[in-house]
Amino acid sequence: MFKWWHKIASAHRSDDSTARGEIIEFLFPKLSKGFFIRMTVVAAATGIIFGFFLMPCVIDGASMRPTYESHGFTFCKKWSYWFSSPQKGDIVIINYGGRSYLLKRIVALAGDTVEFRRGILYVNGEKQSEPYIRYASDWDLPPRTVAPGNCYVVGDNRSQRIHEHIFGQISLKRITGQPLF
């Protein structure tokens, strides 16, 4: 079954320990029981790590600028909220539906009242200090109270018009985790 592999591996295998011989042996290893055990362990570890702990994410959009630039890359730490709840100010990755995910900042938790007045965020009637906001905003949004089991998320780039921005109240169950970096 693997005759072609053995031909390639044996044709290039050398008894010397030069860099060229080591590279060839790395690219065309002997198909032995040890090789298949190593490959099985690597495949299982990869499946566990990327299935339960980390999820690769491509950042495609400008809603979190300047904190996260468009066309960036990060991993989602799925374990972030296994033993704790999301907090105000956390940047989270939200399952938007299917294989679509959003990167947003939590600005309010359950029971809080959220509103925007001339681009300024108010939570429970108090003006919020948001040093990460770099672009002017003209958003106006009447007060709304965050329901139990939910949080309120917004992107950091508020220079977009309010109707062009995806934000609002979401269920805590839809939060997948936090960005790794």
C-alpha cells in the first residue's frame, strides 16, 4: 500500500548526518509503528486543542478599530467564561449565527440602562469614560434596560452611522469566548 512512500523515503535516505539528510528524513520519515503513534497523538491533541480550547478567528470588519484592525487574526479563548461571567469592558467573541462571529465590547450587564446622547455612552445615567474610543460619534439612542441573562455589546469604532453598526443586547449564551491577543 505504501510502496511509493518507501521508494521515495529510501531513495533519499542517507547514512550521513548532514543537514540535507536530516531534512530529507524529516520530509520522508520511515513508515513505522512509532510514526503512526506520533501522528495519532498529534492529530488527537490538535483536535482537542482546536475543538475545545481555541478557535481561529479572522477579523473582517472595522467595527473594533483601533483596538483590532480589519483583516487581522486571533484565536478565541473558549475557556474564558467557564468559571466566571463576562464583565463590563470585556472584549468578547459572539456567535452571530452559524459560522459567523462578531468581535464586540461589553458596555452594560443585566439590569443596567444604556443610552447614547450625541455620541456619548451613558450607563445607568452616568457618562462612561471610554479611552479606547478614537473616532467621533453622533449616535443618539434612547434609554433601554438590559434584560436578565443578557449583556449589551458595542464596537469601539463608533464613527460609523448607527444604522450601519451591529450592536445591542445579546444573550450571554451566545458568547463564545475572548480573543487570545
